[in-house]
Amino acid sequence: MRANPCVLFVLAVHQKIPLVSVASDLWAVAFRTNFLVFWAHCMSKSLRASRLDAVQHRAIHGLNAATKLTLALPAPQQLAAQRVALQHPSAGLLTIEEAASLLGIHGVRGTSSNGGAKGAADALRALSSSGAEAAASLLVFARMAWVSEQIIIVDLGTETKRRQLRALYKRLGRTDYHALSSRFDELPVQATHLHACVECHRVANAYCTEGGKVVPTFNELGVSSSMLCTECTHPTVGKTHIRCAKRSSAALRTALTFEETMLEREVEKEEPNLVAVMSLLSEQRSAAASSSEETGGGVAARVRRDAKNALEQQAKALACGEQPMLCVSIVGRAIRLWDDWYALCSLCGGMLRVLPQHRYGGEICCCKCDAQMLGLPAPEPLERRISTCRYCSAVDPERKGARWKAVKAPLDLAGDNAVLPPPMRTAVYCPKHWRSWLAGAHRVLPTRVILSHIAHNAKPIYSTAVKRTAEELGFDGEVLSGRRRKRKGAVQEEVAEARRPKQA
């Protein structure tokens, strides 16, 4: 038999597992080793440890074996591993073997075919195959690689920086711009820096984006839901910074309540009840894992959920506004923060969330700039545009008499509509040739069909909203029964009557 040439063979390629994922699993297992005992002790005292206070957070994280191993590494070696992670642009995507080669460690590689490891114990054996010092260096590298992945800064070059700085001077109404002496630190900080709240993960700057309300231009500049704070202490007296002004959320109030409860109880000082702890940890599963929390499966689910929350929480819950907002210079840069890219428009200086379509030539552009900033002729207002009838080509330069009608025409390809996307195409009709059905017909029929119906003073049947079938509209179909043939004949007569020219 001959092979079918149309068959496509897709090879299953393993996705590489980065060192960051392997190290995070190892850190989580080391944390749960100590947290499980503390959680069972709290449960024996009728207190659920869903969140830790500052003392408990510092103590349990200090007992983490992975953290202890990294702290045992000498400071110069820790700094060297951190520099290597910060200098590599894709440090968070490297596998165990690739990260080890960057650090100059030989003989270390993942145990699975995708570069990862099969469980925490296997990951520990793979990382420590060249000794404890090599494992500590890899863990320090992975921790810094994870931090560097949270915010990525890309330099856009000197020319882009010069264009953005000139646009900012123009937008702020300043005429003293000079290519050599002008600096961005002379401008307001809310126009040259990206401000974001670390607690609520909100970018405070006004930025342009796609979707939502469509505006012709974008002229916002500044920060929203923010407040200006002036330092009153002696070392930094007089300095100002911006803080978030969002109100406290329900999640924050819940976290503060849990922390206050743990702080008041001081459950770690109470005597342990070994019988209750052993009974809780050795409880037999009496139902599936999806059963209620009263069974053993529910206890396991609560342990996993509480351990995850305690591992990822901060040492102390903070409300928005307690700390200054994250402030990063964005002039001449593109910044990725929380999986979104932000930059300044090189033509108008406005901030935007960068998407693939935000380009004008070779520069980043918000695509909502004023026409004069782009070097293009200013578009005429809608009231001053000359209206040309799509049927008779009559013009109304002064817009006298009855108002002409403009309708959406996504299927029209004549004139300027040939170079416009379908949502922006329109057709204009004079009062003499305007029909009430044109607005709906232009959405589904070609313009040539519509113009032919206007010429014969007929109304097209362009919709099946009146429950008419394809056969009744004149399309070829299956053989109809007697009753349907009668109905088809009646409909055809109705259509012929509608298309017959009307006498004056």
C-alpha cells in the first residue's frame, strides 16, 4: 500500500522543566516538613493555622532545610550565583544542566528526559550529585532567577529614549528641550516612571490599551487612586513619593484577623497533646478525597491548602498605602510587570500597555496620538467632510437641506473603503436615494446587489428573521412536499410583488 501524502506526523517533544520549578517543589516539601507538625498541634488546640503571624513565619521559614543550605554558602559565592542569574535574560527558563554549566558546575543534570526530576527526593539527589556546595549554589541561582522573572526591563536604545524625552517635553508644554542637555529627572515623576502597588498589583499610571471605551485620542498623564506622601523624618525630610490610595479589601481584613488570632493565642507556647496529634495524623481514610472535610480526605486537603497559603504569604499583611509604590524609570525602556508589557509612546509620550499592533514604523506607538504629532495632516471634522452619495455620486459640500445618512458597510470595497478594515467602512446616501432598509442590508449584502435594488425601486430579502427557509428564498434544495410546495409558491409570488417597480 502506498502511504497517504496528506497525513501529517507530529512528533511529541518533551517540554523542558526549568530549575525554578524543581527548586520550588523542593522548597515547598522542606517547608511542609515543619509546618505539618505545627498545623497538627494547632488543630489539637481547636485552632486552624491557615495563616502565620510574624514570629511563627520567621521561625518556620528559618527551620526550612533548603533555606538553611543556602545560608550556609559563603556570601561571595551567593553573590556570584545571584549575578549570574541577573545577567542572563532567560535565567528562569534554564534547566538544571544549563544552570549548572553557567555556574561552572559539572556532572549535574536532571534525571528525567525533559531536564527535570521525578519528585522532591529525586530532585535533591540530582542537585547534590556534585556536593552540597553545588546544590546550595543552584538553589541560590533558582531563587534569584524567580525574582528576576517577576519584573523584566528591556533597554530600547538611545534613539527611542531621545524620541520619548522630546515627546514628553512637548506634551508638558515645555519649549526648552535640547538633545544634549535635557534630562528626564527634570520632568514630573508620574510622567517618567511606572508606578505600581505591590499589595494589590495595580498599575497606577494612566495608560492606553486596546478594548473597552474607544476614544479618538489619548491625552491622559498621571496616576489614579494614589496619594502624595512627604517624608517628615530627619534623614529624608522634605522628600516625596507616591502611595496607593485604594481601600482595604475583604481578603486583607481576613488576613489581619487571622494574624491577630494567632498573635493573641500564642499557641506555640501551649503544651502539646500528643494523643490528639497522633489521632489526627493517623486517621484512616473513610471516604474518597473529594468527600467532606470531616473525613481523612478533608484533613489532607486542608493541610495542603493551608501549607500553600502559609508558604506564599508575606511575614505581615500590609494594606495599600502603608508602603511607597514600586517606582521604575520607563523612559527608553519596556517593562514587563505581572505578565504585561508597558512602555512610552515614542511620538506623544503617553504610557501604553504594549501589544503587537502598537507600532508606527520602527517605534512603539499608542496608535491614538494626535495627527500633528505623527506628522500627518489633521483629519477634517465629521461635520466638515464632503458627503458623496454612494448611488448617484451627488455631493453636499455645505450640508444644506435634509441630513444625509451614513451607515456601516463592512462588505463595501469602493473608494476609501478598499483600504479600511471592515468595522470602519461606511456608505453615505442622499435623501433622495435613502431607504430605511439600507442599514440592515449593508451588513449582509454586497453593495452591487443593494444598488441594483435601489435602481429597480425594490426591497431585497436579506434575512431569514421572518422564518423563511433557503428554498423559499430561491436557493436549490431538496424536493418539497405538497404542502411546502404550496407555501413556496405563495412566498415566490410575494417576493415578485415586492420586487415589481412601483408606479408613480
